[in-house]
Amino acid sequence: QVQLVESGGGLVQPGGSLSLSCIASGDTLHYYSIGWFRQAPGKGREGVSCASIRDGSTYYKGSVKGRFTISRDNPKNIVYLLLNNLKPEDPGVYYCAASQWPPTAESMCDENKVQFWGQGTQVTVSS
């Protein structure tokens, strides 16, 4: 069983940056593919960026490519998501996720493939 706790959300102006962190406990994150999802008000949860341990691939949703960066620090059991040049369409609750099942990063970004979820951290973009 993996417990995930996100932090780092907040209010930022358009064009600003945030760094989200997700600390894992209960198991070694090194054995899991990881990902970040977001849920905007009134919308479903969507995969934003994921990284697979199976094939080493990384996936980014098209609208965040070049702006967001996913990374992990395995010794510290932490997953990061760096959000740069934030846009009005980026706000929502951002969730950290982990799973041993998906074969690729893109499949990891399918919420039906996720084994463990964090509680989420709110990101608001407003001037």
C-alpha cells in the first residue's frame, strides 16, 4: 500500500510557476510508475504528465508540453511536477498517482490504470 501526499499548490498569476511535490510512504516509489492528474471544476480527472518504470517513457498532455516537467527523486521517495508559464486553462486540483500496472507512461495517464491516489493540491491561476 502506497500513501501519497501532495503539496505546493497555490495561487499564481498567468505566466507564473509552481512546483508541486508528492511524498510517498508505505513502499518504495522506485517500483512504481508515477503521474500527475488534474481535475478542473465541473470536469473529469485528466492525466497531465506521467512516467513509466516499465519502458522509461514520459508522457505529457499536449497542452502542457514544453511547460510542465515531471521528475522523481527515488531515494527521497518524492515525485515532482514543475509548472511553468501557467495559463488560465491550467487551474484545478492536481493529484499525484502511482501504479505498477501500466506498461507505458501514456497508459499510466489513464485514471483507470491508477492504483494509488493522493488527496490533491489546488492550483489557481488568476491575475
